[in-house]
Amino acid sequence: MHIMNEENRPQHAYATPQGVRLLQELTTQGLYIFTTEDARALAAQCGITSSSISYVLHELVTAGWVQHLRRGLFAGTGSLPGAQHLHPFAVATKLIEPSAISHWSALQHHGLTEQLPQYITVTTPRKVVTPGMRKSAVEQVSTDKHRWTVGADEIEFVTVHPDHFFGIEQVWVDQLFRVPITDRERTLLDLCVFPRRFGGMTEVLGLLEEHWASCDLARLMHYAVQYGKVVVAKRLGWALETVGVPQSVIEPLLALPAANYGLVDPSRPHAGPYELRWRLRNNLRA
């Protein structure tokens, strides 16, 4: 008679139930998003050998109870009874660290737009290699290569210079997760850093006109100077003046020296009248 013991028992005979116990223990520890090392640290108390942890995690992914986010990083799917569904912002900012929810996603979070973004936008000072970037040139689709698909969510990463990674606050998005998000003022500054991402300067002017009165203008001026690109500060100053912000407020931006003329909207052709006051070429009037 063949007797089963721990040495010859097939891994699949215990991987799933022991894996569920592991997943429950990780949840108890608050590790809803966890690494392989997190799992390995709790494996022994769940009756899992260290050498089996990769197999157990694979079984949990196959069963649909865990999703594999990237190499060495996992998250529960909320499929087990009593399990928690994870906020997509929490998953997005754990994929790459440090990072912060930004752009349209931050606009929507702060109530600065009613438009629902088609994907989650995340800013990071790190270079990002998404799964789409690893595909061959034949397989790669240019419109999605900078996006990461996790379940039903698409996440787009925007890499910035480390000096530009500021203006970030920690926000509770539900009862479980506190995530980094660009604050209102940094989100409004990004309108003039990347106007193309928001539909161009015409759309930017509309957003600023509607919301400038509800933001901390002194902080916004400080951020514009801290960003360190004169053309961005001038573009913001011009836009704020256009929508009615008093000159006394935007004076710090007006006073910045500019050697050359920038464009009001960098996504449009070099055309239109020059505005000496702001050292900008108003290509919205071309």
C-alpha cells in the first residue's frame, strides 16, 4: 500500500487550502497587497514550506483568489468570503513606488471635473517598464505600451524628473487604504505642464476659470516657481490672468525673467501674436 506523507504528498493536495489560510493571515496583518517575501515570512505558521511558497501563490492566482500584479507582487481579488475588494488607486500606486495618482484621476478625485477618466494616471520619478513595453515590436501597440492592465483597470504611468515629484498628499480613499495623490494645487499646475493631456489650453482655461477661486493661490504660485521651468510659470500666469485672477496674486510669475518666447499651447503650431507681457506666443489666436 502506498502511504502518503509530507515527503511524497503532491503539492496540489494542500496548496489551495493552505494558501487560503496564508491569504487570510496576510489580510489579518493588513497586507492586502503583498510581496513574495511577505508571504514567505508567514508561510511556516500556515503549514507551508519556504520552498513551496511560489507554487502556493501560483495556485491562488489560478484559483482567482489572488492576482499577480508584477514580479514578486500580489493582491487579493476579494473573491474569498469576507475578503476586501481593493481600491484601484491603492493597486496603481503599489505597482511602482514612489508614485502618486495624478492628472485626470486627481482632477476627478478632487472634484475638479465631473468627467470620468478612461484610465488611472500615476506620476512617478522612476523609469517604468510596463508589460506592453516587453512585447516585440510586432505585438506592441503604441497607444497602450505605457499602460498596465490590472483586472478591469488600465493604469498609465507618467515619468517625471525627481525634482518635479512634489505637491503630494496622503489621502484615505476608503476604510483600508491611504494613497498618495497630487494635491489640488499641484494638479492645477499640471494643467499647464501637460496641457495636451487635458485636451489643450482651451480646456485648461475652462478648468481654471471654474476652480481657481477654490484653491490656495499662494501655494499654486509657490509650486509654479518650484517647478523650475519658466515657460510653465508664464503659461500658468497668463492663463490665470485670462480667467480673472488679480495681478497682485500672479505678480511672482510675471516677474520671472524669460530669455525666449514660449507657446501658450505647446500642442499647437508656432503661430499667432507675441505677448511681450508674458513672453509667450499666443497660438490660440493664430
